[in-house]
Amino acid sequence: MAAPTDPFRLRAVLWDMDGTLVDTEPYWIAAERSLMDRHGLRWTMEDSEAMVGQALPRVAAAMQVRGLDLPIRTILDTVIGDVLAAVRREIPWRPGARELLDQLRDAGVPCALVTMSEAVLARAVADQLPAGTFDFLVTGDMVTHGKPHPEPYEQALERLRRTAPELPTPAVIALEDSIPGVESARSSGVTTIAIPHVVPVPHHPDVQQWETLAGSTVDDLQRALRARAALS
């Protein structure tokens, strides 16, 4: 058994939401295109894919560049409202995500959600999981700089250290599916695992890649930490 002070003993897991925990990227794509269509503007699949994982104000700004003459907040409220309505009809969980969360809860490993979705949407998803699944949420409306900036993960680390002041950064794993999310997590110093979904994630020596969370276990996460230790 790993020693309590072992910097590569799994201490917490930070979860991205859209594309990692839930397959909501199609909801976002449909909501973006619907809004642009209503204003007679073109928004392609390539446009949506380029925005996957980005901070939502950046997505809204890109829509403005394409001619959408609405305030950022109005764009966000409209798109988030459409996605929230879709989530309330059906939450499309990603394969293996809930099962891994169950294992982590049983093992006493803290988990948090670190998402660029705003709190109203993140809570709608988190509330469909057993109470206590996530210790806290870090959402897009809680940070000044969204992904790919490290601030969302740095804020999560700060929250974790309120109860574990000596927490080693490498002992925390982030699960991400997008290029901005992976960069945000990696640059914060946490051990980062990419599970690409809608768009490919380029390989990086500091980032491990898994094809899926289906069948993954707490032991697999611990092995990922050991793999990072071997490269340090």
C-alpha cells in the first residue's frame, strides 16, 4: 500500500462535464446553429467543433464575429437555455463515467466537476447523480479566465487544499476530452488524462490518452499516476 505522504497516491479526480461526463456536445452544437439560423446567419459544424471546450463567452464572441448582433449575455442565456431544456429531457452519459464515479465514491476519493458550463446547467447534471458524488463544482461563471487558461483547475486545487493543505498537485487527476480542457488541466500541473470525443486531441508527452472510460477503474487511475511518476 502506498505511504500516506506518497505524492503519487491518488488523492482526487477533477471531471470535465461536456464531452467527458455527459455527451452534451451535440446539444451545444444544435443550440448554436439554431440561434444563428433564426438570425439568418451561417454557423457550420467546423465552427462548432472549433469551440468545443472553450469558455462560453469566447463562443458567443465568435458568433458575434459571424454577424450575430446580440449582447454576449443574451447569446449565452439563449444557448444555455436550449441545452438546459435538452438535458432536462435526457442526460446522455458518457460510457463508463457513472461507473467510475461510483468506484471513486466507494474508495473515498474526492471528486469535483470543473466545467465551462455555467452553474445552472452543471447543477442540473450533478443533481442526477447520487448525493455527494461531487464535493464541489467549478463552473464557467465562477472564473475570470476560462479554459484553456489554468484558472479553473487552479481554483479546484485551492478548494481541495482547504481540507488537505499538503495536497501534492500531481496526485490529482483531471479527465478531459477537448484541446482547451486538456491545456487548462495540464498547465495547472495536475495529472491529465485525455479521452477525446468530438474532436481529436493532439498527443503531448505530459498527457495520457485513453480511448474511453468504459471499463476503467480506480486502479487504472492509480496506474496513470505511476506512469507520470516514471517520467518525472
